Amino acid sequence: MIKTLKLVLIAILTIGSICALVIYIRMDGFSFAWILNFMLMLFVVFFTEALKSPLSSSYYNEKEWEQKGKIYEHLGISVFRKLLVWIGWEKIIRKSNPIEKNTKALVNLYYTTKKSELDHLIIFFIVLGFNVFVAFKFGVLKSLSLFILNVLLNLYPIFLQRYNRPRIERAVNLSKRR
């Protein structure tokens, strides 16, 4: 009951915040796209934390078409990873969540990749909806900031989680054998 109440409250706060954002900031500008993405990141993280799902869907398993990560390498995931290091994101994340060399920590990291992917996937589709709306209402050029930020802040992080997860899974399996 409390879990459901938390989830409903988070959804109501999210919708209210988005309505306020739409009212006070023009939807066809960069500032709207920037604030929308970061506001959604905040609310979606709270939502998925409250959800406490085991994330055991087969969706999270590596697919044959991913070619052991080759598809993501062709899409520039290595450049994105270097960008994260360059802007300092990797240092911030590793300071708050250091990677330890034990099975429990690896299993937690494996779960974290699933949760992070789910967070970014939810945000991606919400922002995509806004992107389509802005493209139809204001024109494609006015929706470019939503599109570019959606790719950089949501789509590539999804790719990164899908790229890293099989490697973490192999490390977990090796760790369990020892």
C-alpha cells in the first residue's frame, strides 16, 4: 500500500512539474529540453527506486543482433565513453559507487546497469513524445535540441549499459567460480 502510494505521489509530482515547465518555459528552446531531461532523471530515479523491481525480464539479456557489443562500437560508444571521462562523469560515478573486486559488488553493478537502462529508457520515450509534439507544433528545427539531448542523455547511456552488462556478467560468472 505504501509502495503504491509512493509511486502515485511521484507520478503526480512528475506530471505537475512537467505542466509547470510547459507553462513557464517555451517548449521549443534548449532550456526546456535541458530542464525536462534533468527533471525527468530526478523523478524517474525516485520512481524506479520506489518500484524495487528485480528487473529479471529477458529484455535485459544480450541479444544476438548486438553482436557481442560490435553494433554499439559501430555506433560510437567508445567516443561516448571517452566523452564521459573527459567531462568528469566517470570520476563522479566511481567516487560515489567504486567498483570493488568481489562477487557481491559485481552483482550489484550488474543490477545497477539494468536499473540505469530502465531509467534512461523511460526518460527517452517521454522526451521522444515531447520531441514529436514540438516538431509538429513548432517545426523540426525547433525540436532539434530535444532530439540531440535525448540522444546524448538517454539513448547513448542505454547503449552503454547494454554494452557493459555482458562484460560485467562474465566477470560475475568468473568471480563465482573462484
